[in-house]
Amino acid sequence: MSETNGDEPNDGGIKMVVAVVRPDRLGDVKKALANVGAPSLTVTNVSGRGSQPAKKGQWRGEEYTVDLHQKVKIECVVADIPAEDVVQAIREAANTGDPGDGKIFVLDVAEAVQVRTGERGPEAV
């Protein structure tokens, strides 16, 4: 694992890694995240449009264009694992080399509170 400054992962803060990837790559991404020690995640089915080309279809003789493609949005919040390790794991697992593989965003988290215990900060993650 790599650390950002040699002291604490994420400079002692909390990071949220958000990735939007192809649905068929979800299984590989879950395995990759477990391998870097970040098995906790939230997954949402979403639709999106980017550099992936639109597809043409026909239904009842009418042609239509599908320009919003089905994707999954994966959110992973980490404190004790470097966010860069999570980013690299997702990137390697989701990459097919074709347009439409997705995007990854890293956000600072101002606060985290665990509902059950009330713990705050990195301990809540």
C-alpha cells in the first residue's frame, strides 16, 4: 500500500471514492476492493452519457437512439486505507480499454458519524 505523505493514509482524513463503471465490471471491482482492504461499499444503478457512442435501435418500425447507458455508481469511504490504492484497484478492475469504461472521483469527507455507536471521524468509517 502507498501512503500519501509517509505518516497516515489520506493525511489522517476521510476520503470518498466515487466510481461510475460498466455493470458487468462490478464483480471484478468488488474483488479488487476486498484485496486492498476496502470491502465496504455502496452501489447504485445509474444511467449516464459520456464518450461512449450512442446506439441506434428499432421498435415497432420506429428508429430510436439510446444515448444514456446503464452504469453502476460505486461509493467507497476510506480513512485507514490510502484513497489512491482504492482508485488504482477500481481502475485496473473496471478497465476494458473501450470508450464508456467510466470515471473515478475522489472527494474529501468533512465528517462521518456511525449511526449505531455515535462514533465520529475516521473511527466511524
